[in-house]
Amino acid sequence: MSLSYESCIQLFKKGILNQRIASAYLFSGSNASLLFNVGMALSRELLEGDPLKHPDFYFVRPQTKLKRISVQQIKEVCQQLYLKAYKESRKVCLILEAESMCLGGGEAANAFLKTLEEPPSHTTILLTSTRPSSIFPTILSRCIRVSVYNSSPFEISPEDQELLAEVQKWMQIDNGEPIAGFKKMALLNEFVQKTKAELEKENEEEQPLEETQTVIHIKIMDKRERFLRHLEQAYWQKIQEELKKESPKKNFWRYVEAIRTIEQLHQDLRHAVDESLAIEAAFLPQTF
């Protein structure tokens, strides 16, 4: 089935209310950050609170060096899923870029298959993928598949209102000036560092330190992805404005190229390219 982000959340809430939740879902679409937000929103509904602070929430994403989900990651999370829940009766496991389990011979996918075939009781597994065609059929057949799209691409949700000022500062940069790329790179680096400082202050008393840093890293990734997604939406708005003009091609392709640049940055960051290098590669060479 194909659902908008809003419809997906509402349908899931209804399923929770009626106690009709399947053991495994695969959410697919072209926007990885939107899928991430879907996974986090549904995890929040299932656990009735912030999943990143919940002991029964398990988060799996491709490893930095391997750029794929390893068989060891899958074995460790599957072992945890079969244990008794710490706090609530339900456990939730969110696996990003599920197609990366199928790389390197697919050992991770094969190791995960048994858990999908015999899912632990009171456990919901959420998978996301921008390339569902790369996932093994044996995995696909054991998940309820949902294609997700954003029905309101130019709106900012209430929780993202704080990002609006950052997006506006970005859009005010003159793309025609020679140092535009440097300004954008500096703005994005400043945004990431400010976010990190705020989160470290919020979590400075949490223990253990390793788990705290993991939570901070996930939240930074989440906020950065939402910021980049809103930048894409702002450029799409500009494209719509240009199309309404009599001579829409004047700035049209500049905005298209800007979206391509952000999409490439998304891809590099999702595949664990060093953050600073990815940002430099995205904005230093640009001339638009």
C-alpha cells in the first residue's frame, strides 16, 4: 500500500488502539529522512514515549566502516529481542537501510530471517529502505510493505519550527557570489555543532557515558536529516514559484542542482562518509 506520512501515522495509531499490529513492517520511499521520521514516530507511539530513552527500543543502522549492517549487529539485536522486556510489555526494533543487510553475501539478512519467521512475542520490527528491490524476497514476504510519501512537502511540523530560522538563513545566501559554498558549509557545520552542544548539555547527567553519546549521535543525525529535508522542500517551493513565471528557466535549474547537491549529501552521510568531508564535497566545488 502507498500512504502519506500523516495517513501512515494515523493508521498505525488506530491499529495500536485496536490491538491489530503486525510483527514486522517495511517502510519504503525515496526520502530516507522521511522514512527515518516515520520509524521514530511509530516507535514513539508503540512505546508511548521517547524511543531513544526507552530500554526496550533497539536501533540498527549500517556500520561506519563496512557501510552495511553486519551479521554481528543482527545477532546481537535478535538475542536482545528474545529477552524479557525491561519496562513495558512491548519491544520495538528499528532497522534503517534494511537493504544493507543483503550486502556482502547477505549473511546479516539470512541471520535475521529466523527472527522474522518466528518473531518474539510482543515485539514490533520496523524496517526502512530507499531500495526495497535490493532486499531478499524471503525478507520482503514476511513484512507488511508500506510505501510512504510526503503529502505536504512545503509545510514544517510544529516540532520543526525551530529549524525554520536556519532554513531561512540558508535561503538568503546569494548563490551567485563566489563564496556561497563556503557560507553554506559554515552554516551547516555551525548548525551541527550547536545541536551537539545543546544535546550534550541536556544529557550531561545521564549514564553510562557510552550510551549517552550513542543517544546524542542518533539525535544529531535525526535533526540534521530533518534540516536537510526542509532545505529540499524550500528549494521545491522556489521551483514551483519559478514555474508560475513567464520565463521559469532563469533560476529553475539552479534550484534543481541545489536539490541534487543536498540529495548527494544525504547519500554520503547515510553511507558513513566522514561528515566534514561530505559537507566539503557537497558545497566547496559548487558554482551555482
